Amino acid sequence: MRTAGGTRRNSAMRCPALLLALSFFSPTLLACENQLIGTWQSDADATMSFNRAHAKLEKRQDDFLASLIGKMTLEFTRGELHLRMPETEVRVQGKLKPFDSFEERKPYRTLFCSQRMAVIETKQTATEEKGVTTYFFIGPDAMWVYGGTNDPKVPDLHIREYFRRIR
């Protein structure tokens, strides 16, 4: 519709709508959305190296983690996280004990992502409450996640677990 001055009154309304629509096709947003997609393997060497240098672990905690870390995989597809931990043995009080496998599928929602990090929301395994996890990227195929907690029932070890993208 033209006004008396000959300008289009609706053009001002169309421009923001067009910009908003085009922003959904931004290569940056698409790259961000794809950042987690793939299969990630726990990296035992990077994880234990960092934790031994920076976390305050007792020998028993170090032994336990060293026998556990490096086995879990995280598979991210659009909107779903598939976590797999194979059956293994862990060191407890100097002796190897069986550790049962587990597998879990749960939906996730990306709350924020950038070149350095992705923040997702999922239901927590033990409580079924919603919680967030931040994955910090140190390259296109490497990331880490903080393993601490503020749950008084769980010891807070202030550790990181590193992952490598394998697919």
C-alpha cells in the first residue's frame, strides 16, 4: 500500500520479517547446530592427564577413574543423546570389580552454542529433573565436560572428561 508520499507502508514491516527468516538459514547457525552431532569416545589419556595435574584426587579415586575413563561413548543426533558404557572392570581398594554396562537414550535441547561451547538441557538420569551440561570445544573433534556437582550426596571431584569425535 502506498502512502501520500509514495512510499510503501508495509515495506518497513517486511524487512525485519525477511531478516528474521534469513537468519534461520545462516551458515553460522547451521554449523553451530551440527557441532555436537556425531559419536564421541571418552579420551582416557587426555582426561587422566588433566585430572592428575589439576584435580585433587586421592589414590583410590584416581585408580577407580583410570579404570573407568575412556570406555564411554556419546552419540548425538538431532535432538537425542545416546550414551553407552560397556561392561568393564574397575579398581576398588586395589582389586578389580565388575562394572555393569548401561545404555541410555534421552532427548536434549540446545540452549546455547558457539565456536567454544554448547549448552544442552536434558533430564538427569538419577532424578529425572531437567539439568544443563556444557561441552567445551578445543577443536572440531575434541571437547571436554566438567564432572563436578553441587549435589551433597555425590562427591565433587572437580574433574574434566575429554572426548574425541570418532564419527
